[in-house]
Amino acid sequence: MVILLFFVAHWYLSLFSQTFFHHRYAAHQMFTMSRFWEKVFFVFSFVAQGSSYLSPYAYGILHRMHHSYADTDKDPHSPKYDSNLFTMMWRTKTIYSNIFYGRTQVEDRFKRGVPQWTSFDKFADRWAIRIFWGLCYVAFYYFFATHWWMYFLLPLHFIIGPIHGAIINWFAHKYGYVNFKVGDTSKNLLPVDFLMLGESYHNNHHKNGHRPNFGVRWFELDPVYAVIVVFNLLHIIKLKPVPANS
């Protein structure tokens, strides 16, 4: 039971950091926050994502490119241009790394306003740090796993961040239902998103890219939007007005 609780906690904390901070804040600037809170969420993301820490700066640029080039040959991740899920994940990783290490020229429109804490990102990206997190996961399983099959969950901890991205970027462009006709293959993967904290409403998001509530229909509940509303009331963040065409 302890192992399952640990896995669920890691799944949802890592996912929350990615959808709240990397996606809705870094990539889409749906709300603002002070430099203090920005650094708090950098550190929170580091703890939550652990060995699979993703730079909010590189992620924000990558995701903006996805929206701009959705389902074209310039899309960093599209099932239309990759033969399988793992090929897409590897291509995404390569483009992400090129952005992170400055090996590719990025247009200014993709970089504008994306939060950047270079020294922290370099620290969190070190292999020694990633291995340290991996060893922490192994140690936790060593002390608390009660059945051999639990160890099959262990590799998921190592790359939990990219797994979250792959679920949406692959499956939510191939399977699901559509609320809006858009110029790409985005779909809503789950009618009730208990698994991806609102990220499964991918078609809704591609239609209304600046809307902080990813749910549209009455049954499409977005739990992260509820957190955003609370954070706004507490003045941790400040929600921006949603553009009229969104």
C-alpha cells in the first residue's frame, strides 16, 4: 500500500507541476506571479519531477512550437510524422535538448516572457542529480516494497515527466472525441479526466489556447483550474483576462 501511495503521489505531484507551472504559466502565460513565487514553483517542480525534471524555459518554448506548428513537419511531437510512440518521444527529447543547451536558433516569439532560471536549470539537469533522485526511488522501494511486482513501477518514476507528455502528445492526437473543429488532430482523450488533471481535454485547449479552464462541457472537470482560482484568491498568482476570441 505504501508503494502504491508513493507512486500515485509522484504521478500527480509531477503532473501538477507540469500542467500548472510549465504548461499554463511558462508556455501560455495564463496568469502572472511574482519572482518569489516563480522560484518557489521552480523548486517545487524539481522536487515533484525529480529525476525527470523538465526546464520550464525549454518546455515553454517547445510547447509554443507545438501550437504554432501542430501536425506539420515542424511540430516537435506529432503522431503524423512519427511511426510509433517511442520514436516521437526520442524526437521530442532531441528538440528539447537542443533548445535547453542552445544548440538551435529559436525565434523570439517563442521565447518572449518564458520564465528562465538558468543556474537552477543547469543544477537540476546534472546527471549526478538525476541519478541521486533515481537512487532515492530505488531505496524507497527497497525498504517499502512488499511484493516483487511492485518493482515494475520503479522505471516509471525515472521518466515520469516525459511519460505525461507522451500520453497527451500521442494518444490525444489519435483517440478521443472532438468538441471543436480545429486545424489539427487534437482530441479530448477522456470525458472525465481523472488521470491527467485536465490535460486530456486537448482539443478544447487547442481551440482556446489562452483559457485556463481546459474543461468546456458540464462533465469536463478540470481540477487544476480549481487550484488556479484558489491561488488567484490568495494572491499567489493573478489571472489574466481571457481574450475575447478564446
